[in-house]
Amino acid sequence: MLGIRRISTNRWWHKKKNWIFFAIFLLLVFVRISKGSIYKDFYYFISKPFWPGQFQKEIILESIDQEYLIKLNLLKKDNLRLRQILSFQESTSTENISAAVISRKTGSWWRQIILNKGSRDGVEIGNIVIGPGGLLGTVKDTSLFTSSVTLITSPESKLGVWVDRIQINGLLVGLGDDYPNLILYSKDADIKVGDFVSSSPASTLLPPNIPIGIVQSIDETLKSKKTAKISLLAKPHVIDWVQILKVSI
Amino acid sequence: MNKFFAKKSSIISFIFIPIIFLWHPNWLGFLGVQPYWPLFWLLPWSMINGSINGLIFGLFLGLILDSLTLDDSFTQIPGLVCCGFLFGRIKFHSSILVGHFRYGLVCSFGSFLCGTLYFLQILFRNFSDSNSLMLIPSVKNILAEVFLTGFFAPFICSKLLKMFKFSKGKSQ
């Protein structure tokens, strides 16, 4: 009777192959429970060299640019239509002139740039100059081939601006440094850091809605007014090409 | 032709001041501020030709540079005229090395004078606005300009002085 009993070496757990299957099974159970996180992380590393590269990114960015441009044009048309309905002041843009910056004084007493287009190209005193980002300044003087632009950072510059979030007009004054000062003649104005400043619809010097800058810091020490430092969106010390807007307001 | 250039080098170099002033090379700047270029020319000119000549050419330089800047309310003439007159009273130093450093100090002082006079005009103009915020950038402008002008003056002034002396010797 004892002789026919199975010897212990034949038990299933003595076989290495079975243990391997068991380990794989446990691993798969773990993968199932963890919802494939290890597998996905592993895939992350092996697929990394094949991710969409710079080239694809550029194509997508270009598409986004085009989309924004189309949207911008639609919004511009909408804006014009609404302004006409509300009988608001509107700017009739006749023509823009592209010009290169040939002289730049942006760091010292004098805050001005000189452009390579002058009265010969139709530039007139009072024309608005914008660069990538927004407003740069106004044409103060023209020669036959060049035009000189007073930057909005110049102490000579004083402009009416509009803070869109709180719907209030203010005065933007150049101080001779890179951050012009926004003066709000109301102590109760709820201006905050990060507020967007654009040209005022009430200004007689500028067409409305040209981006200017963002509020960087606020000074509330004065009794009757609030002042804020504005970080400009267009950086005059690096811009090489600008647009001169021939506008009649 | 070469003789003509040698004789007239001081006047020819005068023409280049407004060009450099407009060029405003950023790589030479400090905190976005440039050295005060006209002083580099005015110092050797006044030292050689005297106070009255310095005063007159200070006025000329001021007129030209004012025409290049857009700030109608402020002028560089008072500073340059004062500098032209004062520089004319400076005597040559026997030691070359001391002379070199003296150019730096004199130009620094001149730049400080011009900067302060310009700043006073801005303050006076904006006095009614009580715009004390202009004080910090203006002080920064003056100090950076003083430092840069003093730094470059020994190199440029000594070269120009040599050139002007040579051209004066040729023309006599």
C-alpha cells in the first residue's frame, strides 16, 4: 500500500516551469489591477524617440496662427459693425507702412527710434507706430527718407489709455525708464496687477483698442489718484521692424 | 588728398559725432545707457584750441545733437557749452599715464555736469506734475553715463588729442 504512494518529487510545485507561469500570471493580475500603468509607463519610454518632433510642432503652430488670424479678422469686422451701431469713434485705417528701425535710443534720456521710411513714402507727423506686441509710439518728425518716433516710454509722451477689466480711462505718462506710469484719477479704481491696458476709445491721438501693456505694480500712496507701472507688450529695444499706421481718427 | 585729411582730421571727426550718437551701439552700453560721445571730441579740441573755441564748438555740438533728438523742451547746449569752456582751461600733463587717467576723470565730470543740467530741465518742466518717479531712472542714467564716459575717455581722447595735435602741426 505504501509502495504505490506518489513520491514527493513529482508534486506540481516542484516544477520550475509552473512557477514561471505562476509569476507571469501574478504579473498580469498586477497589471490588470493597476490598470496597465506599468505598461503605459514602459510604452512612454520606448516610444519617446518617435514622438511628434519640432517639425510637426511648427505645422501645428502655423495652423493655430492661421486660425487666430481668421478669428481676429472676424472679430475686427464684428467690432467695426458694433461700433457703427453704437455710433462709437472708429478708426479708418487706410494703409500700413512697414519700416525698419535704423537708429534706436531706448536706454538713455532720449527714448526714440528712427525708421527708414519718411515723407517720401507717405509717413506723416502724428502717425501711429506699432510693433510685434502693440503700440510703440507716435511719429514726431519726418524727413524725406526717415521718420523719428517718440516712444511711449519718453518723458514727452502722454497718452489716454483704457483699462478694459474695470472699464476706466487713464493717462499713460513716460518716465524715461522702460516702464511708463499709468495714472488713474480715481482713488476707488479697482486696478490689479495683470490688468490689460489698451489705447482709449476716447483718445483723440490714437485709434482705439491697440494693445499697450500689462499692469506690473500699483502705487497707492498718493491721496487723490492711483498710479501703476506698466510693462509694455512691444519691446522697443529689440524690435527691428515696425508698422506705421496711417490713421485718421 | 591724404594731406587734406591730415589737416582737417579734427573737423572730419566732428562730423562723425552725430553719426555715433544716432548709431547708439548697444554692445557698448551699460544698463541701456551709452557714453556721452560729444565729450570725447570736445575735450581734446578745447584743450588744444582754448576756452573760447571750446565754448563755440560746445554750442555747435549742442545745436546738432538737439536737432537729432525729439525732446523739444530740453536742450543739451548748456552742458556742452560749460564743458567746452571748462575743458579749455585744462593744461597738458607731463606724465602720459597720469594724463590718460585725467581724461577719464575730466570726461566723467563733464558727463555728470551735462547729465545733471539735462535732468534739472526735466525736473523743472515736470515740476507742476510733482512727478518724483522720474528721479530714480534719471539718477541711473546719470551714473551709468558718468561711468561709461570715464571708462572710454582715456582710450578715445588720447587718440583724438594726438590726431588733433598732428593736424594742427601740419596746418601751421
